[in-house]
Amino acid sequence: MNRPKLSQPLPAGTIEDLPMGPSARAGHLIDVSSGMRTFRPVIDTEKCVNCLRCFLVCPDGAIDKSGENLEIDYDYCKGCGVCQKSCKIGAITMVKEGEA
Amino acid sequence: MEKLFVSGDEAVALAVRQAKPHVIAAYPITPQTIVVERLADYVEDGSLNSEYLYVESEHSAMSAVIGSAAMGARSFTATSSQGLLYMVEGLHYASGSRFPIVMMNANRSLAAPWNIYGDQRDSLSQLESGWIQLYVENVQEAFDTTIQAYKIAENADVMLPVMVNLDGFVLTHTYEPLIMTDQETVDKYIPFARYSNAMNLDDPVNTCITAGPTYNTEFRWQQQLATLKAAEVVDSADKEFGELFGRSYGGMVEAYRCDDAEVILVTIGSVTGTARVVCDAYREAGKKVGLLKLRCARPFPTEKIAAIVKNAKAVGVLERDISFGFEGAVFSDLNSALKQQNVNVPTYNYVGGLGGRSISKENIAEIFDALLSGKAEKPLEFINLRRDINYGA
Amino acid sequence: MALNAKTLPNEELFYGHKACGGCGGALAIRLALKVLGKRSIAVIPPNCMSTVAFIYPHMPLFVNGIIPPFAATAAVMSGVLAGARALGEEDFHVVGFAGDGGTSDIGLQSLSGSIDRNDKQIFLCYDNEAYMNTGIQKSGLTPYGTKTTNSPAGKNIHGSTSPKKRIFEIVAAHGIPYAATANVGYPEDFLMKLEKAKNCDGPSFIHVMAPCPTGWQTPSDSLIDIGKEAVDCGLWYLAEYENGEFKLNKNPKEFTPLKDYIRKQGRFSHLDENDLKHIEEERDATWARIRRDWVK
């Protein structure tokens, strides 16, 4: 899977170590988004024909197409269901968290 | 060195040309227009290689130089009164983001009522904006200080925007002799290096971002420290300028004949020149008066001022502004400084020159007389107020 | 090379942000950055996208980014461009991601100025049809009859009473080299327009509809479907302005029923038959005009 991960926390320091002015290195994640989810999408890789429609329309980019099969980054999937709606062959199911 | 006869505005444009900013954002407003006009001439004739942006408002002028400074480029803009107020959001933005922008401000009265002539309510109402604010006395100082402004702004411990203030019309449009500086020495004085907090195509940066309750205070503390530190740099930049070019202005403040002065008048801006003449005349007549020129209003030279005035019997502050319902901004700052330093000298506020009204030698003589007499009006006097209005008089 | 799901890069440049699930704005920015690439400088004014992406020290934007003052997106873009050019930078894109308010209301002055300056920058207006970041208030691009928190729908007034500003046409009237309307519901068309903007040698403008489940009161999974339906029922047209000419990308012979589109959204749930009639008449008048003027 080729998706950004939680970054190493910034090293502890003192007030002198703050950036000069409100700025930061781009691309630094201190939190995941999985807590926003009630349902999680599950891709049936047997059914999936790799049309990549779900990859295209995911607002969060949580579907990775780099491998042989599509993979969902569950750290950053919010369970919005846009992918499930977009799949024309029903290869994605929304499963309630805590059930599957 | 080349000697010219130019106006205050023209001097600023000449200085900016020597400072070689990468980006200039230009929007016209009386009495600053000559600055942006001359800069356009220099770009046209090839003597200045800057990106010259015709922006559609002052808010956009400040926003554009925020953008260019965020890329790490040396930037310049100029404005006055209504324009300064239109960009107030940007003033706080630039200082909070630590962008070393230099801006010339032509001090002009604020509407309403409308008035295009000089007073200092525009910049003195923005002392809270986080900008370093310098006030100059004459054309030569306008030129020299504009170059010094980059030295101060881009200092690694400061990295704050600097406003160079010229009194509208009385200084922006008055012609005086100017001795130029040579480009090579200016380049050595203010060499350019891309700013350390800039965005970077090879190592991306997110800037001007949000800092919530958890971190906001700490960013502000840093900003406060940097602004306080700027006091030393205003002094050292002026001193170094003096060593290289033979002219300096006392840094944050200039104490003129204050050593044994019984009364001291604090002035800010071009009226200092008039006050010097009166001060000399009074000294000639054996009266012990002194003049304290406030060159830098932010950061405020608390300790210096207290040390200069502590033995005086009375201190007057002459300024071209008022905070309605209270007093002049410089007066408030001075009183607070003296209280902090435990200096207990009676102080008096003289508000004059509003909306371009002249401040004459006679007006200043009256102030010195009042201070010397011990019968000065408290707490505040509008000098030269016309109590009888005679149309046609 | 046509841009589609297969040809787009896998790498994400806008990732880990706290936008609502199913957010049209997030998708618009995500796709735009995939097209424009890593050497982009994103200028994002106060709006949902900058709020969810820039809270120190959580930085979900993986390219250079700056929050400008609200009114000044295009002015800061001009400054960034001038600064980068003066410093000798090459091969980069300056792109703005402003919402409907940040484009057509408070942002209009600076947008106009940057087109006037012929600055080579891409201005993307992601339109969720209200000031969403502040909790759903009416903007200049809020359509007729929308319930927002400051245009409430009650007995006397049925939500907002003004039509959408014709921002695409206002921008086109500047003579901009390239402008387009788009919709996340038609993503391939959007990608095609992003590529044209990327290759445009001068200012470009894309007005992309970005449905907002929170503000529109639609299910979070309906993003693509509701966007597509807005186009199919005629309330959103897909068009371009290129080389001084308008072009309609899609000219439906028949529209899908307005009622279906309206009834799916909580923000329109109060509209009665008269309101629907008004909306239909306005839609028909718009299409009569643009067919007359833009279709050769």
C-alpha cells in the first residue's frame, strides 16, 4: 500500500524550537481519520474488475491502486460510501464497524 | 557621491531601486503616487529589474507582497491613509507570518472628513499591527532609512515587516538635497538571501496556517521577542550605515541638546526639523530646552526615553494624531514607559498638524514657553485651534 | 493522453484531512493536485478546505501551501507567482482553491485583478453553494430557494431569493484565455478541463460544483450521483470559454425531472409547487439564452 502514514511526532523541544512564524513542513499527519467511520467499505477482490472508478471518486484518496488488487487504507477511510455507490458491479459492501 | 535635488517620494523610489526588491506591488494614493510612478519609470528604463504588479487595491497590494515574501523574495509596496487602513488585515498577517516586507507610508489624514494632507493618524492608529515603524525627518533620512529598513527587516532574529513613514506633502513633496549611496556598498550592506521560512519547491512548506489555543500563545510570544529584539537591530543597522556611508540618525531615538535640558519636547516625523531651529534659538537665548526625536515608534524605546528625560522638569509630546476620547498614541506610550521605569516627570500632550495644518516655529515656541512656565495645560492641548471661524479670513 | 483513473498517478497530495465524509471540495482538490503535480503552490483562503488541512501541526497538504487573507486569494497567487519567477523558479503551478464565497463575493476584486494582469495561474472555485465553513450561510452562488442559516425557509420567505451570480460568464467577460464549468459528478470532464488549465499560458478559471452532504442535507455517499443529476436536470451546465469562444460541452435534448433533484436535498425540502415552477422557468430561460449564444 502506498499511502501517507502517521508521521513521526515532532521532537519535543522548547518554545525556541517552534517554526519561525506559523508554518510547518508540508505533509505531516498527527491523527488518523478512522474515528469518523460508522461503516467500512469492503472490496470483494474476486468480483472487482479494476475499473478504478472507486479510486477516482474517493474524496479522501483512501483507495490505493498500486498493487495487484485495490486496497483501502482504513486509517484514513471515513466510511462515506461514495465508493460503494460508484461501483457498477456491486463489488463493494458497506459493513457496520464492530460487526464484520 | 552623486548629489541630487529631489522630493521625499523621489528619494524613497531611488532607495528602493538600490535595494533591488524582486517584487513591487503598486497601487496609487495621494501623496504616495510619485513613489510608484518613479519605480515604474525605473522598471521601464531597465535600471530596476523588479516584477512590477499593478494591483487592484491596497488590500491586494499587501496581499501580493505577502505572497512574494512567502516565496522568499524581497518585496516592496507603498501606501497612505485610506490605503493603509484598507490593508490593515494584511499588516497583521505579514507581521504574524514573519515576512520581512518593507513598505513606505505617506502619513495622511484619515476620512471622515476627507483630507489628502498630512497627519499621522494613519500609521499611529496601527501601532498594534506588529510592524516596526520608523518616522523620518527629511529627504536624506527618508532615503537612508528605506535602505536600512531591509537591513532591519531581514535580520535573522527579527524577520518582521518595516514601515517607513514620511509626512504627507510636507516631506513627500518637499525638495531637498540628497547624497546618493553607491550600489556596491549597498549590496554589501543588505545582501539578499532567500528567506529561511519561505515556501520551497524541493521541500514543501505550509505557511500562514492555523494555530489553535494549544500553540497560538507560543507563536505570539516568539513574535513579541522578535519585535523587542528589533530595537537592538534598529540601532545597529543605523550605526553600521553610519560607518559605511557617513550618516546616521541615532537609531531608535535622537536626543538633541537634552543633557541639561529643563524641558524636553518629543517630536515624531518632519516637524522635528522645525523644532530643531526653535530649540537652537531658545538655547541661544539662554533657555534650557531640548528635543527628543522619536525615530522608532515600534518597538518603543522605553528605557532610552526614560533615561533621556529623567532629569527634566517637564516633557511635552507633539504629535499629529489623537485617539478620540483619550490622548495621542505617542503620549500614551511615553507615559507608560516613564511609569515602568519609575521616572516621575510631568508630561503634556500637544496635538497639532491635523489634516495638513502647518506647525510653525511660533507654535513650537509657544509650547516651549508653556513647558518652561510650569503653567502648561493638562492633560492635552489642541495647538493652533481656531476658536473663531471667519469664512474668508 | 486522456486523463482518467488509469492514467492518474496513485500518489495522494491531499490526504489525512478532516473534511466531512463524502465532501465534494475534498475530491475537487484531490483531483486537481493529481493533475497539477508536486511542484504546485496551493493558495487556499479561509474555507472548509484550509480549515481541515492547516491546523498546526497536522498538515494534510503535501505540496507548498499558503492561506491568504479571505479576499485576496488571487492577489496572493499573483505575488507568489511574481516572487517565484523573480527567484528563477521554473516548472511549477500556482493554483487557488477558493469556495463560492471566496471567489464570487469577497474574492471577486482580486480575481478580476489577477486576470487583468494575465498572471499564469489556475483559479479553481469549488462551489458548494453556500458559506459552508461558517455553518451554511447564503453566498452569491447560493441558488434560488435554498434554506441556509441566514436565509431561513419559513412561512413568509422560502429561503434565498436571488439567483446564482453568473461567475463563469463574469470571468469570461474579462477575456480570460481559458475558463470552464465542471462538476465532480462528471469527473473525466473535470480532469480534461484541469489539464487544459494546466497547459494554459495565462490565467485560467474552473468553476466546479462540489456537493456538500452536510450543507445540502444529502447522504454522504450521494456525492457523485447528486453532482451528475445537477447537470442532467439542467441546473448546472458544462461549458468552456476558450480562445474567445463559448462552447457547451453537454447539450441535453431532455432534462431529467427537476423535482427528483430538488427532493433529494434537505436544503430544498420546503419548496412548494410555485417555487419549483419558478426554478424551472429560470432554468429554461438560462438554457434558451446559452443555446442561442453559445451553440453554433
